[in-house]
Amino acid sequence: PELTRFIAGLPKAELHVHHVGAASPHIVADLAARYEGSTPVPADPALVEKFYDFRDFAHFLQVYLQVVDLIRKPEDLWTLIHGVGGDLAAQQVRYAEVTVTPHSHLARGFAPEEICEVIEDARRRAETDFGTVLRWCFDIPGIPGPPADETLSIALDQRPDGLVSFGLGGAEAGVPRAWFAPHFAAARAAGLRSVPHAGEVTDAQCVWDAIRDLGAERIEHGIHSVQDPALLEHLAEHNITLDVCPTSNVRTGAVPDLAEHPLPALVAAGVPVTVNTDDPPMFGTDLNREYAVAAELLSLDADGVADLARTAVRASFFDAAGKRALL
Ligand code: ADE
Ligand code: ZN
């Protein structure tokens, strides 16, 4: 209880959270009510929480896309992003790198400029209204061809002020990281940082591929690195941070249960890790709960928890002045 209060009051940074996955159940229910008759998503927040019961990773992705499909107008996207800023501030999150999948909106008729104008306006308003600084990671939804190409194009052609990094999400099995090597090379050449998902539901080889083929500087999840001692050594030596999301891994079935979560083994191997939510309401969690889960798994006291929070600031892509203000 005392540690819980300490965590709740601790200023934190969140480095792995998806914009649609962070939408509060009441915003999702409001959108479902607006589009009733053309969505399987329930129009009641309590039922939305029940709807988030995933059989496995594939089912999670399917439900995620049903929520994505509720964002049909610019104001839907604005309200979602602004609300996420408010929810993060309520958790004492002062800085967040939010993964946006532009393809989700391009595929539903949004123009590239429109997506960027809306999220940038919501980002600035959230910072003014709530004090939380948001930065963007634009990610490829694990689909080669036009979806990958248009993700790169919107990042480089629009280059919104808040954009700091380039990512890769969606399905991992049967989706070789190397497919996207040209996209990451171009994004990195333009100064964007590389943060692909890897080793979430597949193996350590996927993490090696993310490092070698995509120049990963941090890895989203990366938990299956634990299978390969040489990889653990490489991550530690090159200071490649894993942005770990414990409850997400249990709720999607990536890990059988919390007791078997690799987080303690990763930390024991000297791998830099941060603790994050991924898709907080979808997994019935928030950043304070994830910090409590990590404290339990790692037997941390308040000092240990504060160290975890500082690791996230250091591993972030915030500018030097922003980092100094948070450390
Ligand atoms: N998109 C949203 N959450 C995700 C996850 N955990 N893995 C891959 N893609 C995602
Ligand atoms: Zn993720």
C-alpha cells in the first residue's frame, strides 16, 4: 500500500503504448454508440471492458482492429488522443512515446495531412491542458507492400513535429523483420529512431533480426530474448533497451502467467528494461499497476521503482533538456 502510493505519485515516462489501445472504455463506448449498427463493439463502458477478453494474440489483434474501425472522423481521432493525454497525466506520466499506426486511418479514408494535423493539434492541447508531453512513433502494421510504403511516406513527407521514431507492430509470426529493412533504412537516414516490436510472441531470432535488419535501438517487448544467452549479452553490451509490458504478455497469451514472466531473468542478465502498458484498458491495467507488477516480480523497494522510472527517461527519445527536467 505504501509502495502503491509511492508509485502513484512518482513522475513517470511511458515508452510503449499504442494510441487506439490506450483509449479509455468510455471514449470507446461513446464511439460505439455513435456508430451503432455498424460495429461489434458495445456502447457501454462496462461491456467494453468485458469485450476485452482475448483468447490469444490473434484474437487480440482482431478486437484491436474492431476498435480502430470506430475512428471514422477527424474529431474521433482528436478526442481519442486528447483523452489519452489526460489519462496519462492522471497516472503522473509526464512524457509518453505513443505508437500511432497511420495505416489504420489511411485505410479508412483519412488523408495523410489530416491525420498529422489532428494528432499534432491534440498533442499540443493535451500538453497545455494536462502537462503531459507526447511524442509519436509511427509504426508499420506488419503488412508489406502499400501499408508499409505509405507508413514510411507519411512519416517522411509530413514529418510532424512530435514524430521521433519508426516502428513495426501487428502480427509477428510469419512476418520476417527483414521485409521492412528498406523502410527502416530510409526512416533512420531521415533521423527517426528505430523501435520495432520483436520477440513478443516469437523467438529470440526475431530480436536478432530486428537489431541486424532494422537497426533497432530499443525493442518493443523482446521478452523471448531470454531464450538466448548470447542475445542477452548483446542487448546488455549495446544498451539496447526492452520496453516490456508484463500484463499485456499474460492477457495476449504471449506468456502463460505472470509467475513465468521473463522480466526477472532479463534484469538478472543485465539487460536494460523499461516497464510499460502497451494497450492499458484493453489489458485492464495502467502504468501504475505495471510498476506494481514489476516491483513484485523484481522484489523492488521504492528506490528500485524510482530507478525503473529513471531508466525510462534515459532510454526515451526526449531531447536532452526534456530528459534533464525529468531526471
Ligand atoms: N498493436 C497494439 N498492441 C500490439 C502488440 N502488443 N503487439 C503488436 N502489435 C500491437
Ligand atoms: Zn506494442
